[in-house]
Amino acid sequence: MCRVIGSPLPDPESLRCFLGLAERLNFRAAAATVGLSPAAFGSRIKGLEEALGATLFARTTRSVRLTASGEALVPQARRCIEEARRCAEVAKLGELPSFELTVGTRYELGMSWLLPAIDELAALTPQRALHLYFGDTPDLLPRMQRGQLDCVVTSARIADASFDYARLHEERYVLVASPRTLAGHALRRPEDAARHTLIDAHADLPLFRYFLDARPSEELWRFARVDFFGTIAAIRARVLAHAGVAVLPHYFVKADLTCGRLRTVAPRTKLPSDWFRLVWRQGHPRTSQLHVLASQLSKQPLR
């Protein structure tokens, strides 16, 4: 143990022993992973507990389990080990060490925005290697929770307190249709919806809710049918094929609106917006670098 002005500071090797035992909950197996005898390993754990003034493991003749203090120490110990490793890298190389970040994203956003920015982001932080993983939010967030992804770019509202995030860009929405669709039947009032097909992403997370949230609550928009196509790229393709109307992110159909392939329906209705955020697990060892990445992404215009 190191001591500074009488206060105990756990050394990295003791923390490494602690994490080995926290993972395996078996003294002999954990001792083997760090190359110590069971007796020497037990002394390490005992010394750590004495230095911290806390019992980290509850032991019986048949089992070992983490105490509340031990469970609380696990994420902090992991961060300390990572920082100790980085200290060694910096001292050895005399420069910022290289590292990797894997970013989860929706396919359309990744292809239209993140992928074109990869080279510029690499030039801004040369020691950082960025990898992209494409998926839907229900897949991305669990992968991040399990440590398979370092962070996720999403506009989904995150209620999990174990995640941190930084805002990147506002995501505005518009109700759109092709000129041919609107020429066949106007869509100005709720009763007009009966002559149209609504194209949306999912029944449980409809994009059309953005339009409904901006309208009087007593209005009933009952469409002739509702088709679900999962992704905004598929929705846009169906709207361009005159198959119906849909709420889509403005950035994704901006070019279509500019050239007249699509038109805004009810343009005076201001739809509520969300934010694209960079989201990561609390206590991530690269938190400072994730803030750097978030700052860089916020300066990359949506495409």
C-alpha cells in the first residue's frame, strides 16, 4: 500500500487481485490468474481491506461473495487499473497513447453523417481509432451496457441513470408526402387522413407521434391504413414511391424538399424535436475522450 499524509492509497496490484477475486469468487482460482500463491493472494486481499477500513468479501468455508463495499469498489477499481495502464503508456512513449472507440449508430445516420466524417475526425485526434457498429436502438443500448460498444449516437430518450450523454445536434421532424400523393387527395384536416396511408417505423415507437403532439389533443387522425417499415430509409423510399405520408427527420429529406420530390404537409404545424446525443456508460475509462469526441461531432453538420 502507498500512503500519502497518513491516508491509504491502494496500489494497482492489490486492486488487480481484488478484481480477480470479485470476478471468480474463488481464492485459489483468482490467485492463479495473478501468479500468486493462495497464501500471498489472501494477504493481498486482507491488506487491502485493512488499508481501506472496509470488508470487501464475506467469506464462509463454502463460499465467497462481495459485500456492499466490495460491489461499490468494483467500477472504481477498474478505472484505477485503466488509468495506471495509461500512465505507463504515456511515460514509456512520451506521447498520448493510441486507443480505440467503437461507436454504435443507426444505419442511415452512420452512412450519411458519421462515415463521411471519419477522415476529418481521425485528423483531429490521430491517436484515436474509431469503429462503427450499425444497429437499432433496442440492440445498441444493451450492447453498450455489456461493454461491447463504447458509446452510441441516438435520439432515443434515455431514462437509465447509469448512462451519461452529451448533446450533439437537434433532430427536427416534418410530415411529408410526394406532390403526386397530395394531388390525388389533400391532407389538411384530420378527416382527410381517411384517404391516405400512413407509413411509419414501429407500432410501439411511431414517428407520427411527433405530429400528433403538435396538434390539439381532441383531433383524431384515422388513416385508411398504417404500414410499418422499420427504418427511415425504407419509409422515405415508400413515400417517394407515392405510397403514403410519413413523419421523417428533416435532415434526411432536406434534399427531397429542396428539389420538390417531397412536400411538407401542414407546414404551419411546428413538430417537437429531439436531440442526437452521444451516450456512454457512467464510469467509462475513456470518459474524457468521449467528451472530446462529442465536441467534435457537434461541429459536424448533419447530412
